[in-house]
Amino acid sequence: MTETSQNPDPVEDFIEQMGLLTQVDGGPRIGGRILGLAVIENRPMSLQEIAERLQVSKASVSTNARRLAQAGLLRLTTRPGSREDLYQLPRDPYRELLRSITGSLSRKAAAIAEIAERFPDEQADIRNRIRHLAEFHKSTAEVLGEWYEKLPPAP
């Protein structure tokens, strides 16, 4: 983990450490805390419930829960008869994250490669560096795609 914790409660420590780890990686700390809570609870939770549990604003929870859902780490759901949005950990969130990253890298590779081809021969050195960047993204996506195919589904 990122820092030595003084918190004796492993549940609270896990949630906080997930926030710190996400922050270290450049993401929003609250997003990591929400994910940590979802891993611990493993049940549908409302935005209000998450906000109260983590002692943060509902608006912040809403923004970050949507981002996590777009990445495949949370699933938006509802309860019959309720209009309230609920979020929970999907059945296989880590495979979904890997699939999302693979798709993103593939799209980036295609966009970068397309731009590279617009450079004239007089700028071949620049074009080649940009092609190399596109190939890096493409190769990384291919490796992650192969890994995704080999990963066993969640229990």
C-alpha cells in the first residue's frame, strides 16, 4: 500500500488505501474509495448511501460513480419500483476494465496512425516517431487483448 496506516479497521483501511492508490496513479481519490467500498459491500448502493458512508458529497459520488461505470468497474442498476440509481460491482469488473483499456488503446493507435500519415516526406523523421507511438499503442492493445482472452472469468 502507499502509506503505513494507523487505522486498525481493515475495512476502513482498505477503502482509504484504494483511494490513495488511485490518487497516486493520477485518478480521483474519491473514485478509488468508491471502488474500495463496492468491493467490500458487493451489493447495490445508492449515491446517497455511498456519500454518507464515505462522508463526501453526493455530487462527487455521482461524478465518480459514472466514471467508474464507464470504465466497467461499477454497474448501474435499479430496484423494482424505485427511480433511484444504484451502483454495484459487476460480476467480473477486472476483465471489464481490461477490455475497456484495450479498446481505448486501439482507438488511440488508430487516431495517432492516421495523423502520422498526414506528415509529408520532408518530415519523415517526425512521421516515423509518430508511427512508432501508434505501434506502441497498437501492440499494447494486442497484448492486453490476448491477456483478456486467457483470463478466467470471475468465480
